[in-house]
Amino acid sequence: VGALRVSQAFLPLLRAGTKKGRIVNISSQAGTVVFPLFGAYNASKFGLEAISDCLRYELYNQGIKVIVVKPGPVKTPIWSKGFESSTKVVGALPPVVRQLYGDLIDKITALSMKSEEGGVESQEVGDVIVEALTAEEPRGRYLIGKSATIQMVLRRLLPDKWWDPLVIRQLPGGPPPGDT
């Protein structure tokens, strides 16, 4: 909702002059692909993408371009900070919650830490944002990193009955390969 309110507040300025302004929203591959324990973050990114697409259509005839930048994992301190804060939260969980979700939390934490290793450099994200802001004819959506591109393509092409096992196999207690 914040991105929409800011965009609406600045629309008069974006419409002013002969060269119209543009809106660039920073989303994430999490706006396309959902993983367990990231539901609230995924919802915010899916929502940002929906608002961005809607604004792109609504503002098209006014000459205002709306662009979404979707990086995959980025090498930043967010990973270690997230690990530190999640460790505190997990330590305070009631025993029954830890029993139900402990293996899942551990697996997702390990996958998250591994994501940083294959992530793109923050400079690459900055370069794409500059392109989105300055390109004469910007794309509506910029994917950054191999992970973001592959996951977006696969998620859009594969039906749930094929996609879900790909995700579930990475989780504790998921079916072994070939058991779908």
C-alpha cells in the first residue's frame, strides 16, 4: 500500500512537463516464487507486482512508464542480519512449535544462507535500476540474476502438479526424487 500511496502522491509531478516521469518499484523473485516461512514477504512482493502492473496499464496513455525490478538473491548483509534475528525468534518459540516446524526452519535457514553464495552483487542491481530509470524505452520488468530468471520462467510454465514437487523435494520430509 505504501508504494501505491507514494506513487499517487507524486503523480502530479510525474505528469508535469513534456518528458513524463516514471515509477520504478523494486520487487524480488519472491514476487513470483513462494517458499515456506516467507509468506508475508511473498505476499508483499506479489502485491507490489500487481500494483505495478495495474499502474502500468492505467498510466500508459498518460506517458508514465511503470517498471518492476526483480532481483534474485543479492549479496548484502541482510542475510547475516536475518539469520541473527531469526535465531533469536526461533529460540523463543514454544516447544510445540519448534517440534512441528524445527526441521523446516533449519532447512529454510540453510537454503537461505546458500542463496547468498550464488547471489548477484549489489552493484549489478544498482546498474539495472539506473537503466530502468534512464532507458528511452524501458522494459516493464527487469529480472536480475540467473536464479530469478530461471525460477520465473519455470513457475510460469509449469503447472502446480509439476512445480510443487520441485519445491517440496527441498524440504525436510519431502518425497524422494522420482516419488511424485
